[in-house]
Amino acid sequence: MHNGKKFGLVLIVLVLIGSGILFAQSEISGNVKLIGSTAPPKNWINEAKAEIGYTVKFPFLQGEGPLFSGNNIKVKGILGVTPISVSLTVEGVITPVAVLELSVGGALGT
């Protein structure tokens, strides 16, 4: 084998082992929501929306003390569908210490 192929194989093995360790202690949850309007329709059109959500939360920089015991990273995605639009929302939250949350997110939709 060439050195490049060996390096690639070692890198793939390390990524798989690292992700296995990382996701072994993760919490995964999902939900489905069906949202409808109970108000009388305007122009004979009611509103309806379906949302599918998925959240992964795993430990990050955890330690023994009170500032580091609950540190984690949470990634959340929501797909929303209505009769006339589709939306995708992604949010990431990093908790590096107990009193600080760093959040980043984005949304796409039609």
C-alpha cells in the first residue's frame, strides 16, 4: 500500500472510533407535530402544518466540578411542511461551562 492510502485508512478508522465513543454517551430524541387551525376558515382555506424534529445531545469538556459537570453540545433540526411551503431549521448549542451557552442557528424556507 502507498503511504497516502495507509494514512487515509488510519484516518477513517480513527474517525469511526472517535464517533463511536462520542455517540455512545449521547442522548437522541425525535418528535412529530401536526398543527392545525381551529378558527373558522378565511376564504374557505384552513391552515395545517407538520413538523418533524430530531435532537442529538452529547457530552463536551465534562469534568468533576460544578462548572463542568453538565457541559454538552446539542444539535437540533426541524423540518416543517405546510400545503404551500417547506422550512428547515438547524440549531447548535454549546455549553462549555455551566453558566454559558453559545448558540448558532439558521433557517431555510419557501
